[in-house]
Amino acid sequence: MFGLPSSSRPRRPPIPPSPNPNYSTSASASASASLRSAAAVAMGQCPSAPRYHHHRHPPRNPPPPSPPPADHAPPQPLPTPDDDAPAAEDHTADLPDDLLAVVFGLLGSADRKRCSLVCRRWLSVDAASRLRLALDARAPLHAALPGILARFPAVSKLALKCDRRAESVADPTLALLADRLGPALRRLKLRSIRLVTDDGVAALAAAATNLRKLSVGSCTFGAKGIEAVLRSCLHLEELSIKRLRGLAQSEPVAVSSLRLHSLCLKELYNGQCFSSLITNSPNLKTLKIIRCSGDWDPVLQDLSQDAMLAELHLEKLQVSDRGVSALSGLEVLYLAKAPEVTDVGLGKLATRSPRLRKLHVDGWKANRIGDRGLAAVAQKCAALQELVLIGVNLTSASLELIAANCPALERLALCGSDTFGDAEISCVAMKCAALRKLCIKACPVSDAGMDKLAQGCPRLVKDARSVDESGVLENAGSDTLPDDLDDRIGGPDLSCGSSGRPSGWKAQMGAFMSRSLSVSMFRRRQRGIFLLHSFKMSPYWDGN
């Protein structure tokens, strides 16, 4: 055979055409059967049909089908694998829709989106029970919004965020929200909605009479829109105003809110137009004024002595002892980058706020607050539980008073203090018996002082935590790191989701590692003694 020329080699007879009319569609039928078999396996079924492996080349010599007899019936299509496979059991078939909606409510945003794609029933239950939507507020949203609101009729919490470089929705979109949601809207968040005016906000507020929480940021409307919300939404409890661009020429807001208990003003020009709202809201409990221009002493002095204000955040403000000393009844005070506040103002505040539990002071290296003010806090605030001092030069004199008069002190953070050395840390080790969390950064503490600390503080359960720029002690009051530390909403899309925010803890840790930091880690031996290990903290330290 090897010596024969190619023309002399025997050739295989040609395959006769098949009289079976179904033979031409056998390939597509086989592919469909393979797809159905794969779907059945993915659904947990066991198809009885054999599985065929895919080859690069089809068989060369398929046997020709035998012609059917004349009296034979036309061939029937082959049974598919799904015909013989047992049906998949749905374990949620007997579960009521209301209970299934409760289960969906316990899921995160991403898991809930995946579950809604399992079957039609789950899709409808998710749509009927979803309460929160986060939408991309660019201009094309206006055309898609009616269909979105029709699919999710139970929405009561809505977040609209637009990219700063894109064109946002305008007043007609807010009018559409007012028409579709109306009194059902409970929470509203607006970010970078630049084409919305005071009239659009007023129209939405007139319909959303049951609004409980409003947060606006980087918008261009002014104080009239906020005043319209306060007049129409009588149940408003939380109000956050950040970087509102239309306040430059706004008149003061001459309205108060009886149910408002939380107010945040951040990075505002002419923020004093909300002075009447601050002073005339009798149930205001939390007030945050952060990086707002103007003199705020008159506003703090006008607060009523019977006010229910319990938590106050003042950061990078023009405020002095006159305003701080007028405060009373506080339980939480965050005082950051206010160089005009001295020991005198802090001492008077401590005298008028004996229930103070948390005190965060960022002295900004101004040396205006020291032992004198902290001694007044120690003598007047016996319920103090958390103390964070940044850029404050204290000594063992005030530390001894704090340890003796504040037996409930559990969390202590000291950062950038030039006078906190071995003597001070020895005082903490010997006298702060209730201390559970300790953070020390950029302080002149040697190994001898750390050895003293290793022998004391029997209840210390954590090694260290970071202190952020505003003086907030990370993970205070908890043995686990929080999942979310920022209040920014995530990048929204036209799909539904909650305001998921990635954790910024590692980023904040990296920002604070510009200076050297020596941290002590303790390990408990079997005899109950702490063993000290000193090391240099890395910018990428994960806190474990």
C-alpha cells in the first residue's frame, strides 16, 4: 500500500443522503440538549441522558441511517434530558412572601441583587419589599425613573448622586419623585445635584410631608430650599448640610423644628444663616459645626440653658472661651483645631457639664490647653469614659487627677504630646486600672516606660488604635474594627442598593504613619503577665 501512487489508492464510497428529514437538525438538537443538561446540573438535577464531550473535529464516518419501512410511522423527536430528569425541589415554595421579604431584608445589597435573579417569584418579592434605592442622578435618569419607581413601589429611602463632571437631573425629576413617592418618602440624600433649585426642593418637600432625614451635599440651591423643607416636613429629625453653594446671598432661616434632634453643618460659607434653627430647636441633641466660616461665639452663647444638647462637634472654627464657657449639660465634646479655646474655657465647660463621658481635644500644637484645663475636667467630670488628646502637652500632675477621679476611664489616646514621657505612662500603668484601650503616638516614651505599662493596666485588651485627624478614637468601645468609617455614599447606579461605603481605616492609618511611631504589643502568659514586644508600625499595618 505504501508504494501505490495517490491516484491508485482505494477511496471510500460516498455517504448516501439520509432519507430522515430530522437528520439535518440533529446537531442543533444535540447542542440544545447539552445546554439543557448543563442547566439541569446547575440546578441540582441529575439528567439521565448521556453527556457528550466536545471534540475539535466531528466523527469522520458517521454510519448512514437505515431507511424506515414504508408502513412505518414518521420518526418522533428524541426525548430531551429534561423530560426524564426529576424536577428540582424549591424549598422556599411554602415560605410566605412576607417572610421571604424579611429574609431579603437581612441581606447586604450585593447579595440581595443576586437573590433577586434566581427566579421570577424572588424578583417580584424583592421589588415589592425593597425600601432603599441608590441611583445615579445624571440627566438620563429622568427618562428611566418612572419604570424604576413602578418596579419598586415600597421605596422610602432614596439616594441621588451625580458625578461632578456630568449634568445632573433638575427640578422636573424632583417633581416626578414628589408625584410617585409623596408621603412615603422617609429619607432623602442629594449629592452634587447642581441643576436643582429652591423651587424644586420646595415642591418635593410639600409632597414628602413624612420626611425624617435629609442630607444634602455639593448642591447649588440655597437657604430657601432648606427653609421650605423645615416648614413642610414637620417630622424631620436629622438634617445634614454640606458644601451647599447657594448660601452666599441667602437670608437667615427664620424657622425652627420641634422634632429636629441632629444637625450637621460642614464647609459652609455664611453658615450663620442657620443660627435661629440651632438656638430655637428645643429637642436638638447633636450639633456638628465643621469648617464653617464666621464667628460662632454668638451662636453658642444664644443657646438656651434648658437646651437638650448632649453632643457637640466643633472643628476648625472661629470660636473662643466666650462661646465654649456658655455651654452646659454636654455628654460628648469634640473640640478640634480651635486655637482660641484655652484652659479657662474648658474648665468652665467642665463645671457646667458634670455628665461629660467623651472628650476629644485636638490642640493643634497651640499650647492653649494643658494640665489646668484637664485638672478641671478630672475634678468635675467623674463619669469620663473616653479621653483623646492630640497636640496637648500634659504631665503626670493632671494624669494622676484623672486616674483618681475618673474610675470609669476605659479608652485613652495620646498623640503628639511633647511632655508625655516615661513618668506619665508609669502613672497610667499604675493608676488607670479600668483602662481597656490605649493609643500612644509620637510621644517621647522609652522602653523603660513601656516596661512599666506592661506590668500594669490589667484590663487592657487591645494593643493600639489609630487616632484620625478629627480626634476620633478608632474602634472606641468595640473589640472589632467597624466595617465602615466614612459617611460618603458609594458610587450609585441605576440599580438598587444601599449606601455601601468602603472602609477607610487602612488609608487613614497610612496617612498617620508619616511620623515615627513606636507601639507596644502585649501577649498574656499563662501566669497572667503581659510580655512586651516593641516594633515600628508599618503604613500597611492591618491592626491584627
